[in-house]
Amino acid sequence: MVSGSISLGRYAGIPVRAHWSMALIAAFFGANLGSAFGVLLGIVATVAFFLSILVHEFSHALVARRYGVQTESIDLWALGGVAHLDRDPPTPRADGWIAVAGPLGSLVIGLVGFGAGWALGSGVLAWIGFVNLVLAVFNMLPGAPLDGGRLVRAVRWGQTGNKYRASRDAGQAGRVLGWGMAGIGIVMMINGLPGVFILITGVFIALNARAEILGSYLSEQLDGVKVRDLTWFGIAQAGTDMDADSMIWQRQRLGSAGAVAVVDDNGELDGLVLEEQLWAIPADRRAMVMLTQLMVPFKNVAKAAPDEELASVLPRLNPLRPVLTVWTGDKLLGIVPPKRLKERLDRAQRSAYPRNATA
């Protein structure tokens, strides 16, 4: 979701991003609402629709914060929004309340908007209310990755005491729901009705539900593995005057971490450079490339505490650069080297996936 997204700022400490695909939905709603209500009110209604989605996602995020779970970002895109939590909820109760918070937010907006539209005779307010009521009901359908699926997971987690099994139960429900919606969409299209959006949404739900089922098996294999188990403690540091060629000559300083932390002129940690980045530079240019040109700022690198569960921090990783830095407060302790992480995940996958090849 980061690729093709633009930042809309930070609100309540949470970054909000919009994917380019939102422009398609904005154009669709703008054109239709403009025809129904006029250009100005059509624009107002379109903006209100996206603000409603933001309220839905912030409802998730703020309730998650109440249970000690932080939200790394909120992403808006063509099929709605996603609040990216930095870890799984700690208990079934927390999982359930976080799940229903979004639909409850939409329900409140829906009731207020519909009531105000009826009282004031405003078609725009009534439309906003109606759309939010639909959002609340749709998101409570009982299947992952919808909020209703999260509620199913919370209930099953509480019943079985096994959150991985609960995730698979919610995922299976999501697959049935998704393929069912896809089938309805196809039937509608065959009969000349506009079912393409229902088809696309159904396929999206089904595929994501399957991914959650497979992910639950992987997470189960990593159960009990702490971040510290894979951490390389102690990481080399270099100043802003260090170039790539000199760092390669001193590569024994990198050790198995395969990384160096760049420290600015004030002695503050600035960014991280991986050994593979150094070798990727043509040999005749390395002396001219400074580490400051290669580094990724620490604010853009995944962070974890040493005693966190490895499975819970995987969603924080950038798939294109799966580096995990390990901290205690503001003190950098080390990193989980990408090679070591990949080897551990490969081993978990080999153990997990043969058992669910037909999932």
C-alpha cells in the first residue's frame, strides 16, 4: 500500500495515506452525486464519504490504543481503508472490541446523518447516513478480513484458547463469504445487472481470507520465538564522513549483522546502511558515495523490543527491505539480520505449509 500512496498528514499521531486508486472512486462518486445533487453538493458528499471511512478506521485505531496496540498507519484505497496495527490484540476481549469499533463508528454517523437528513429534508445528509449504515452492516459480515471476521476470531479465540485456530476459522468463513459474493456478482452480470463491484469485492475477500489462513500456520510455527532469539546485539557505527569504499574495507566491523548505523555530527543515530547496499555500488564509484546517501532513516525502519514475539512484529516489516532493528527505549541494541530472518521464516514455512496445502 505504500507504493503509489501519498501522505495526508498525521492525526492523533497516526500517519494517513491515500492510494492513487482512491481517485477512481472519487471520480465515480463525484460524477454520480454531481448528477443527483449538483456539482457543489456532489463534491461535499464525496468528501464526506471519505471522511466517514477515516472515522471508521480511527475508531479501530483509538480503541486499539486503549488496549496498548499502536497503529502504524491508516491507508485509504479503492475498496475502503485499512488501519495497520503494530501487533495482534493481547486478548480475545481486546480483539473483539477493536473489531467492532469501526462498524460502531459508521453506525453512529449513519444514524445521525440519516436522522438529520430526514429532519432537514436534506438528500445529501440522508445519503451520507445511508452509506454509513451500509458500511456498518457490510463490515460486520462474519468472515475475515472484514471486521465481522475479526469478531468471529475473537469469539473463537475465547472459546478455544487458540488464536491461530481462531484465525483459521475466521479465514474459512471469509473464503465462503468471499466466493459466495463473487458468485452473486457473476449471476448479476449474466442477467444484465451491475455486479462487477460485488464480484471484485468477493474475490478480494476470498483471497485475503486464504492469505490469513496460511499466515496463521506460519505464525503458529513461530509461536514462542522472541525477537532476541534472532538479534545480533551490538552494531557498528560510522560518522557522516564515511564513504562506501572505506566501509567495505572495514567490513569486518559489520560482523554477521551486515549493517552499520550512521551517526550524525551531534552523535545522534541517523540511519541504517546494509552491507548489500555497499556491494551494489559499482566499484569505481564507491569512494564517491557517502553512507549518508545510502542510509534509510531509522524512523523508516521497523522497530521491536527484544522480548516481543517475532510473529507479532512481522507485519511491521517492509517486504522490500525486511530489516528489524531492536531497541530498549531510545537505545539501539542491534538488528535482526535479513539473512537470519529469512532462514528462520523459510524453516517455519517448510514446517507449516505442507500441512495446509489444500487450505
